[in-house]
Amino acid sequence: MTKNNLLSEKLNYIGESETPTHLHVSSYNAEQIQTFRGHDIKDIQPLIKENCINWIQVHGLQNTETIHEICNYFNIDFLTIQDILNSEHPTKIEEHDTYNLVILKQLSNTDCNEFVPQQLCIVQGKNFVFTFTEKETDFFNEINTALEKNVLKIRNRQSDFLLSVILNSVMASFMSIISKMEDDLEDLEEQFLSPLSPIPEKQPGIEEIQRYRRNYRLIKKSIFPLKEQINKLLHNENQLLNKANRPFFSDVNDHLQFVLQTLEGCRDLLSAMVDFYLANNDQRMNSIMKQLTIVSTIFIPLTFLAGIWGMNFQWMPELGWKYGYFFAWGLMLAVGVIVYFYFKHKRWY
């Protein structure tokens, strides 16, 4: 039974990751950047600067006490901390007085070509950005490199720009996943539309279609809630988002709309895949039934002839005829060949 989190003062991590909690911190401004690592607030507190943007990457959510201390230091409320520690929390965006909260899912591919979701929580304040992930990840490596090299003067901008960069990276990941999925489904569609293979096992099976359906449902569950939630980062009343950086959030929204539109296309393709699979099965079954019917039809007159000569009448002219046996065989072969070529002439076989 799910517990009511409003009736508990104890923080619990809801998830399966066993990654120990540790911190990667980047403190930067236009002139410089400093990076360091730690395990609790005592390790990083002396290095956090008010005149810098402090990006604190929290990997692993096992140590709830450490996460509680860090969040308290930056005045993040208790309910937000509970949401951060709940890996099953649905995707959402919230505005608070001193920070914005974004909870969404990242998807990683497995060896079986299925996706595994991992929660990503982003808390953005005036001079800080938190990212909470359940496991160690290299997802932020490109952003870290850009900060070190000050690509496009990224260090000259405020914390909301870093938020937009992280969201754009998430959208880019989804764009890559959904585009590949669309290409794979189009290839699958071509296989279904090609002439039937004489070996049915080489035709795409329902298991393959079901795998794509599971991936589609997971992607939709992860990304679809952002369709409405993203508006909270686009309106002018959000005081933590600077006017100069709003076009970057519009760019995030454009990428989101592309993912959603492509997702709808994948839904139509998946629906078509099921129809193709059922139609191919029906066509294959019709082909088998046609062959069986032709074989049965060829043997019907032969069975009739065999039934006549199998009757136990005393006076049958053929019984005393020297060539009666060979005549019977010849007649049955001739009937079979005539029926076969008749079907072939009609293109029923």
C-alpha cells in the first residue's frame, strides 16, 4: 500500500538504484570555473560562491540525509525533496518563490533494444542549479566540456540559461531516440509490404511489434506531460527566467513539439504494423487453404473412381478385362493432370 507522504517526516528514497550519493560541483562566472567533488554539504559549502553560478550534480539518492541537508541549505522545501527522492514521480514542472523545479525522465537503451527510464530532477535558483540523478551518468559530459571551454560564452549567462541547455540536451536525446524508432518502423513497414517470403519465420513477428509498442508507451509516458507543463517556463511572470534567455526555452519547446509530432507518427505506424501483421497472417492462411483445397479437389474424382471399383458387385465389366487395372490407373492420372492444369490455367494455383 502506498504511504501518504504528508503524514511522514522521514525522507525515503523510492527506487532501485544502489549508487552511493556523491556530488560533482562546478562553480563558474565569466572569468573562471572551478570544479570539485564531495559527499556532503560540509565538503562543498566552503567552495560555493554567491557571485558565481553553482551547478551541483547529485549522483545517487541513497543518502537521504545528505540530500536533505543540501536542499535545506538552499531553502528547498520538504515536499520538493520528497518528489526528488521518488523515482516514480510523474513528469512535471513547478514554480516556487525562489526556484523552479523540473522532474522528467531520461531513457537509456538496453542490449535488448528496450528502454530503461531514469529520473532527472532539476532545481534552478538565482545562482544555483541542482541536477539529481539516480545513477552515475555521462549525460552531462558535453555540458561540462562547454563550460570549461566557455563555448558561446556560456559562463557569461545566468542560471536559467544552464537550465535551458540541460533541457535541450534532454530533448536532443528524445529526438535521437524517436527519430531512430520512426526509421525502424518505416523499415518494418517495407518488410510487411514486400511480397510474402516463402519462409514465414523471416517475416516480422508480433513480438517485434510488441517491443516497439512498449517503447512507444514508455516514451509517451515520459515526454507527453511536458506538452502542458512547458508553458510554465514560457510565460513572462516567471521571475527566475530572464527575458534575454526566453528564446532558448522557446527552442526547447520547438524540440518538444517535434518529438510529440514524431511520436504521433510512430503511433500511426504501429497501428498500421498490427493491421499489416493480421492481413499477412490472413493472406498466408488463405494461401495455405487454397493449396489444401486444390489438393482435395484433385483427389475428389480419384476417390470417386476408387469408390466405384471398390464396390462388391459380381458383374463388373472391368474386373474381367486384361487391361482393366492399367486403364484404372491411367484414367485416374489423366483426371488428376487435367484438374491440375485447369486450376493453373485459371491462375488459382
